[in-house]
Amino acid sequence: GQQLNQSPQSMFIQEGEDVSMNCTSSSIFNTWLWYKQDPGEGPVLLIALYKAGELTSNGRLTAQFGITRKDSFLNISASIPSDVGIYFCAGQEGETSGSRLTFGEGTQLTVNP
Amino acid sequence: DAGITQSPRYKITETGRQVTLMCHQTWSHSYMFWYRQDLGHGLRLIYYSAAADITDKGEVPDGYVVSRSKTENFPLTLESATRSQTSVYFCASAKRGGPFRDTQYFGPGTRLTVL
């Protein structure tokens, strides 16, 4: 099946620092998604990317859909303590919402005040 | 607006027992999914459903059974639980239609421990 490599696996940063994480795939995806998971909760969608090269922002978050359609990155600027959690990338092969998602293994983010 | 709910939130059972995890969504989404989350594996798809009475296997279906008699419910059954099925289980739903613009929304999860 599809393989997604997400890096880094964990990050420990100081409040106010910028963060960058990325995902690469062995295959092409039509959609890239970034989710955040808080402890004891399900993943919550942060950003969805639908076109190669697309750059999308959501507040302090910015994500890009790689030109090759095999990679994506997520940046968080000026991190704050509530950014703590696990961030997952996910790739969607098909063109509708029912298409199966393949998830990366997650990046555990810790923000020290 | 209840969204998507799962029950129970926590369950402890014994090897060999049958366990059913419930998932209910109030959005009338066509698609529903079951994932399990384990350390080192991220989220892996167990089963999914495109509509009532339509289900299909995901990446790790062995040992699980699903049904979807109503659009809003998608129960997951472990017919004879094993310790390897100790995990956190997430249900998700997505609406049909409109290419690209819709995506999957997740429930809060069920933490299952098989002793």
C-alpha cells in the first residue's frame, strides 16, 4: 500500500519559535490534509490542499502541496503552548471525500513556555 | 450539533469476548470509516462504508466485522477479541459529492484494552 514518511517524529521548541514538518510519499496524491490531535481526542482537520503547488494558510499555519504531488509541508509560526499535540499528514488518492486516506505516523510537538 | 460520537469511550475486555464499538453521526454523511491508532503506526483503516449496506475492507480488516443498516450508524465488532486488538479506535465520516472540497471528520475515539 501507500507509504507516507512524516518527519520529524518529535519536536521540542520554545514558545515563539517557528516549526516546520513535512511528509513525503512513494506515490502521487490528489489531496493532502493536515490534522492535529490533542490528547484523548480525535484528529481535527487544520488545512486541506487540493492542487499541486497550492499554498494555504490558516492563521499561524501554512501548508503547501508539493509540485510533484508526492510531498507536503506544514509550518507553524510563532508557536504558543496550545500548539502542543500530534500533527498528522494524510494523503487522499481519489477525487471525492470517500477516497481512502493514508496517514503519516505523526509529529509530536512540545512547546515550552 | 452533536457531529460524530463514539461509545463507549473506554472499554476493557478479555481475550475471546465479543466487543462492539458504536459510531453515530448526525450530519447524514454518506461515507463512514473505522481506523485504529497504535504507536508507531499512525492511523490505519480497518473498514469503510460508502453508504448504507455498502462496506469494504481497509488496510487491516482481519478480526473485525462491520455493518451499516442506517446511514448514521456504523458499528465495529470484534468477534473474538485478541490482545493485538488493544488500541484506540476512531470513527470518521465524510459527505458525498463535490470533488476535493469535503474531507473526513473524526470522532473522539474509543480506547479498548484486551486483557
